[in-house]
Amino acid sequence: MVRGAQLGNLHLGSPLAACLEVLLLCLVTLLLHTGGGNSAHSGVLGLESGLGEVPFAAWVVNTGPIAQPAGSHVLQSYAIGVDPGTGLWLMVGGRTNGLHGFNPNDSFPWDYANKDLIVADPVKRLWYNVSVMSLNIDADVQDTLVATNAQSYQRDDILYLAGGYGYSRTAKTFVTFPYLVAFNVPACVRYVLSRSRSNNHNYHHNNDGSGGGGGEGDDIRSCVMWKKDSRMAVAGGGMERLGDFLVMPLGAYYRNLYQDKNFVEEYQQDIRMFNVTITPDSTLSINGFTQVSATSDEERTQWHRRDLHVLPTFTGTNDGALSIAMYGGVFTPKDEQPYLNPIFINQPIAARPVINVTVTTDTAYAQMFNQYECGSVVTYDNTTRTMYTTFFGGMSLYYMNGSVPTPDPMVPFVDIISTLVREESGKMYEAVHSNKMPGFMGSSTAFIPLPKLPMYKNGVIDVNAIGSYKEGKAVHIGWIYGGITGVAPNDGPSYASDLLLAVYHSIQSISAIESDGLSLSSVLSTELSTGVSLAPSSASPPSFLFCDFCSASASHIAVWFLSNASSNGVRLRKFCASGLAPAPSSTLTVAKWPLSAAQ
């Protein structure tokens, strides 16, 4: 898959002054178009925000429907666990239609609730399901497993699910369910495989007849455990882990049918923390419950969020301190817009094993892209001590109008893949990848990492431990499945997807340059595709720059320069500007570093 643009033909020998002149023109135009570097963009509340670059490429490959027949296995807003041994998925809850309606008659139709316990094999494209209503468990627990937008988190073999919004047959209305449910994922996978095979519940298999197997003797009550607790009644929040504590921040409590005259919506402006024990007889208990509630007007405003990203992170050095990041979410009370300021939950080392957190809102930074919950990948580079959080599609306050970030208060569906960078110093910026999603898709889904992917204990991917990544090869790191797809950014129909997207990362090469830059993994002497060698002098070379025409129109000029040269490699940055008067010929001007530059 070709990503980005090739470097044009290179010709040495033009004066340095000519290149500097073009550089100045390009940078002036860039500043006019974007507001420049990491400075504020108008429309982002005057806060610090901006476009930068990342040293990797991120993209997805649309592998088609997850299973046959196409269109029959759609799902969004589900909870998912992965069997560590087999790599098979267990999916619970969610919905099979698109964005909810906005009147009581079509908001959350019961017919479109996912009423199956699902196992999927993303490699063989097999799909198995058993009706939740056939499970030998309490009716209220069955209804909880059919709910949408529950909070979930997997630790080892156990998938925890809390709350969720849906129809209660007992209450005869829509509720936010007051349950914590724990799934033994391998046991549940065996249970579904055996029942799906023996009961022929939409069982799909390979041509060689493979599929299914195991677990004939598993009883559902050995696979699923639950505890009723009103403190679990939240929907649209998130769930992560700090040490031995599950952390469930923000979200909302709902009662009655959405948009009905009796509908109740109460944002939960608090962070709930607890640990869970499971006894040998499968009894589930909630212990050490602690709740941090918003106390100031600023906190009550900032914590008024649902459908946000709740993700593991490191703040500062990776010194063992535990942290959770909360990005985006909706809706601001006054103007019903997405939230832009990140919130960080930090657990100092000295606080363990007791849960004692500090919560900080970064009011200086405004996130531009992908604020609504979507598939997201969190990676950490320990060599530079930099966090990278990459968001895939969803809905966004900003979209890219050419090379210019442009706000849309309608918060449209987007095909943008963006990365939010947080350096060790706390400085943040965003990069928009040239690769896009295969449509206006990604909302209300999740990134599902491959088993055995190198991770820190908190679930952050350790890119330095992926050998093929360091070698510059494309690395398949996981999947994105389903979610909501919009036919258009605004004012069009939407539907739940059945597409399976393979997620890739790679260090970029000279032949796969994105508009936001690249990192060269080789040492300074690098052979370009045209045969020009850029060799260093014995001393550290100064910044090296050159420019070219990056489109056939010859009115689109790119300026490249190398910076941060060291024995570990060089960094190539690109600035692009349009509308400039081209030079008489589309040759490249190169400023050589002194004396020893190869020509």
C-alpha cells in the first residue's frame, strides 16, 4: 500500500539563497493558512493547539465483512473481550442500527438491540452466536447483556462490564442497569462455540468444516458472574485500571425512553474506583469503593462528559506512576459541543496500594480532532519518552479542508486518522495522517489489539519491543470492527458496520512520506531513490534543507528540512504551501552542509 507522495527528482548545485527564499515564502504562506506551528487556531477557544508530526505512519486496510453473508453481522457500541489463548473475540451488547434517532419512536428500538452472545474469529472470518435470552441467568442480567454503551475492561481472562442503557422487561421501561458483570472469556468462548454448533445458531464454518469445539460441559453460570449495585448504573463513560482498582469515570445515568417527556439524563460528574474479587465458588464482590466527585464550577463543567475516550497513558517519565487520560466526549452544557481539554487521572507510586488520585484538566490545550468515542491506539516510545494516541475516524469538531483544519459545529462524521502527541515535558500537539478511514466511520467501536502484542502493564503498546517495527517494516497490531458509518459527514443516514479493518503502524521510509513528516531510522548517510547521497561531515552537520514541487500543477511547493541530526538518525520535516509562483523549472534546490556533502 503506497502512503503519501514520492520525493521528486533531485538536482544539486543551485544557490543556498534561492532555497532560503522559497523556504521563507512557504513558511509565510503556511502561517497564513494554519496559524503556524503549535500556535492557537481561531475557533479553538483561543487555546494552544496545532498540527505537528509523528515519526510513524498509521493506517487501516479494509478486509471486508467480518463474516458471511455480508451485511448480516453488523454491530456498534458493544463490549469486547479477547481469549488470550485462541485470539477469539467475545462480544456482548450494543446495537445493530446506526446513530440513534431523536424522537421517542425511533431512538433505541428493541428490534435493533444485540440479543446475542457472540464469538468471532477475525482470522478465519467465523461468527458464532447464542441468544442471550436462552441463557440460564436472571432476566435482569439478560437485559443487562443486551444494553448499549456499557463500560467494560478486560484484565487477564476476565472481562468486566458495568451499567449500560437499554430496555428492562422487569421495569417495563428503559433504564441504566445497576449491575457489574464478570465474564470468564475463555470459558464463555467455549460455551458459545459448543452451543452455536449443537444448536445451529447461525454457525458459519470453513469449507473444510473447521470451527467450533470445546466447552461442551461449561455451564453459563461458571462463565458469567454478576453483582447488583446501584453504583454501577452508568452508561457512556469508560473503564480503565489503576493498579488493582477498576476506574469508571464520567458518563451519564438515564431513565425512561430517550427524548420521551419523562426521559431523565443525569451526567455523572464523578470518578468511581473499586476492586473486584471472585471467590472459587464464582461469587463476585465489590470492595474498597471510592468516589471522587466534581466540587468546583470548573470541574462540574469539564466532567460533564459522555461518549469520550478513556485510555491508559504515562504522564511524564515512565517511572511506575499510573495514569489515565480522558480525551474529548460530549456535550458542553451551554452550546452542546465536544470537549477539547484533556483530563488526566494520576495515581502516584507512593499512594499504592490504597487508591488516592489527583485529577487535572489541561485547560491550556484544545484537541481539534476525533473527540467522539472511536477506535484508538495508545503507544509509548521509551527512547524519546513520548506518548502517541492515535484516533481512527468517529466524529470531530474539526475536519481538514485541504491542509487547513476547519471547524464544523455540526460535529460531522469524519474519515480522519489523527495522532495526539504528548511529550515528556507535557507539551501536546496533533498530527493528521495522509491515510484515511475507508469512509465516514469509526464511531462507537474499539481497537482490538492482537494477542501477545508487547505492552506495558497498563495496556500501552511498547513500540520499542516490536522488532519488525524498529526495522521499518509495516506491523499489523490489531483490528477495528463495526461501529457507526455515516453516508455523509452531516445530515445523512447512518448504519452499523460489519467491516473488519486491519490496523497497521510503521516507521516511514523515504518512499512512503506522509504530509506530516517522517523519521529516518538509518544513520546519517542515506541513499535517496535518485542516487544522491547525503553524507555527513565528521562534525555534526547543521540543518539541511531542500524544496521541490509536490504536485503536478507546479503551484504546490513543499519545503523539507532535516533537523535533530545525530548518530541515531535524522528527522525530515515537510512544510507544504499552495498558490505560490513556481520557479521557471521544477528542479530541486539543495543546501549542502559544508565541504563534505557528497554531490
